[in-house]
Amino acid sequence: MIVAGYVECDVISNPLLPQSLFRVPCMPALNLGLFFNYGSLGIFIYYATFYMEQIMGATPFHVVAKYVPFALGGCIIGTF
């Protein structure tokens, strides 16, 4: 990541993402919000899996089957 950042910022003349994109006034707040959003999603998935296996007694295969709607919904939302 460090090498990619160096190459994108200093070496090439036509970067994939221009530096002006990161100078938008609300970009740091957006990055912070996304960081906490994805962190809370990971915690939710961890404890939901723990609950389903330990409390409900589901097998790992059943837990995967319960997460299929999340994956399908994410693919559909990401497509549109």
C-alpha cells in the first residue's frame, strides 16, 4: 500500500485517483464514518455468528445458509 501510494502520488503523471478528490471539505469525516460503519458491521457479524452457533445450536452450514440473503442483497444493491 505504501509503494502504491508513493507511485500514485509522486511517480506517475496520470494517477488513477487524482489528489484533488481527497481535498473535498467533508472527505475526512466521510472516511471516519465509513471506518466506524464497517467496524460495526464486522462486530455484528461476529456476534450474530456466535449467537447462532452457541445459543441457537446451529451448525456452521446452517449459519452460512442464514447469511445467504445478506450476500444476495449486497450483490443486488452493489449492482444498482
